[in-house]
Amino acid sequence: MAVTVLDDSNFKEALAENKTIVKYFAGWCGNCRLFTPKFKRLSEDERFQGINFVDVDAEKNPEARKLANVTNLPFFAVFDGDKLIDAKATSKEDAVVELLGKLNNN
């Protein structure tokens, strides 16, 4: 599954009734850029079929950022529908896989 780029205009609608992981990033964030290929690879991993992978520019989308209480970048949040399950500021792939596991268990 591909990574979808969303913004404040379509973020809440995209969450509705879907399991979603969101990567919040900024253009100036080096760790965010370094994580991009890992996030794409995870989106194609069969363990995570049925989960939407989303990128959101945290600087340009304050409403989407507020829903996950973004504190640092890169920041990852998992949603089941519009309900925030968990979130974490990290650049470690293992931590993101752990978040994805929480969606698979919901």
C-alpha cells in the first residue's frame, strides 16, 4: 500500500472508520527525510495490510497536528477511526512497528 499525503482539509475524513498510522514531518527535519524509505517499506509489509499509511506536514497542518498532540519530529500516531490509540516521537523503526502492533491488536 502506498503512503498517502494528507492535509487539514482531508485528514479527519481519511481517518473515519480506518486504521491509520500517521507520520508527522517537516521539510527541514533530517530524521524525517531519513525515515521516509522505511515508512514506505513498512506500508508494503504484508503484516500491516489494511492499515493506511499517511504523511502529514506538521508545520502546515495545525489541526491534524493537534489531534495527535505532536511534540517533536518525526512523530508517529496510530488511529482506529478518529480515536487516537497511541503516539510517539521517534526515529527508530522498532518503535514504529510496536505502534503498528497496537493497531493490529485493536
